[in-house]
Amino acid sequence: MKYLHLASTVLFAISVSSSALAEEPSLEPPKPEPLEIPYTSYTTGRAHELFYPPALRLLREAQALEKEGKAQAALDKYRDAYDRQRLSDVQLELAFAQARMGLYLPAARNLAEVMAIGYVKGRTVHTDEEVHAVRKAVKARIGTIVPRVNIPGVRLTVDGEEVTDWPFSEEFYVEPGTHTIKSIADGYYFNETTVELKAGEQKVLNIAMQQRIQSHYVAFPAAPMNVSIHANISRATNDPPTWPRNLMIASAVSMGLGIGGLATGLVFVNNAESKSDAATWTGVAAAGGMLLGLGVIGMGIGVASRPEPPPPNVIITPQFAKGAGGVQVTGTIP
């Protein structure tokens, strides 16, 4: 009796554990039923009108292989037909075959491309209702992402695979699950987002691209750098002409600005971080040299043409220091 009671206890435990295992739900999601899409008839007058003879022959061979269950060989034939006749009519046949075989993601992408670029209502061997019904059934088995990007010309990738250029396509498709979406554009930081979608789910993905802002710092010498120009300007008696004095003033200012520009250009070109910056400051130095030369010529003409020896003094001093710069004009002009 003792052993009989023990055996009954063991059998009861096994039955309880077996029932618990039987009631435990499966972790795998249920697979969707295959789509019932009729085969295309390639013997109609419409088919002969739309498909070129080489493409039509390949489509017939592909369909025969598909009916025999040779999926990969059939897909290769469908793709060969599309290579022979790269029109939406043949691409639509490839998409329908992929949908029948359960390849919903490539089928959805081919259907989207046909609808966006080459689809013309009533021009295929299928009715408009058939095309839209197949596309709706395919999208119900995959995930749909609708991107919204703040700039054009952005390349979007899904798990490393490039899928579209925004805004070329309004939406793109992924297998159900979690995916990493990267957005790449020249002159912008790349954006990375993780998205999780279920079968038949559609999500709007807002992507804000941030522009790369570059700044260049050019250091001044630690000690101030001063450049002084002294110009003696005279005034003659008995109403002397004023143009030599005005010419000398203008020449002195030109010399000061010229030396300032030359010195600034030389300082900055030595600290330039790129070729474009160096070229810019070289131009500034060249312009300063030209102003300096013109000022020297004008000063020489003014001195030679002045009616009397000078007295007042004009001092023009360009100054450069770390974090600052300027031109100082001092003196008395009669």
C-alpha cells in the first residue's frame, strides 16, 4: 500500500506538470496565412500587347517553376524578365510572385516603386482593384515607417541597409521587430533612432538633422604690436593751395590702413588652419601692401608740392594685440 500511494503521487505530479506545459503559450508569433493571389494569364491579347516576346517567354517559365514549388528558380526567372523589360508591368509580376511566396518585404518595396514611378491605371494585365488589394494585404504583414525630416537630401538606412533618399519616398517598409534607423547628410551630424514595429503597424518618424558648425580660432601674438607713421603737414602763408595738404592727409591715412592690413594679413596667415583661410588673409595682406604703396606715392607728391615747410604732426598707429586690434590717429591738423 505504501508503494502504491507513492506511485499515485508521482503520476499525479507528472500529469499536473504535463498539463502546465501544454497550457504554456508559444513564444513565437503566429505566422500569417499565405496570400491567395491568382496567377497571371500570359496567353491573353493584353499580355501579348504589354510584354515583349523575350520577357513574356521568361514570365511563362517563371510561373511554371513557381507552380512546381521551385521558388528560388522562379524568382530568378522573374528577375531575368524584369532585366529584359524594365517596365512597371514586369516589376508588378515580380512583386505579385514575391507576395505569393511570402516575401512580403521585397514585394512591398517593388509595389511602392511601381506605384510611385511607373504605375498607370488600367495599363497592366491586372485591374486597379487587384493592385491595391495586394499592396494592402502585403503591408498588413510588415511594418511601415513614415519619415519626416527637416532637410532634403538625407540618406536613410535600416540596420545598415540604405532604403531611401528623403523626400524621394513618403514611406518605407521593414520586417516586424526592432530596427535602427540612421539618417546621413553632408554637413550634418548623423541621426540614429531605434524603432519597434509590429506586423501591420505604421509609425511616423520625426528626424531633426543638426548642422555641423565649424569655427576657427586664430591667436594673436602675446605682446602688442604697434606700427607708427609720422607725417609732417605744413601750412603756407598767403592762402596756399590746400590740395597738397589734403593729399598728404589722405596718403597718411592710406599708409596707416595699408600697414594695418599688411600686418593683419601676415599675422593671420601664419595662424591659418586651412588653405581657404590662408588665401583670405593673403589677400588682405596684398590689399594692405597696395594701400601702403599708394600712400607712399601720395605722400611723396604732397611733400614735393607743399608751399612751405611743415610743423604739425599726424601720427597714425595701427595696434594689434591678443584679442583686439585697431588703428589710432593722433595729432593736430591746421
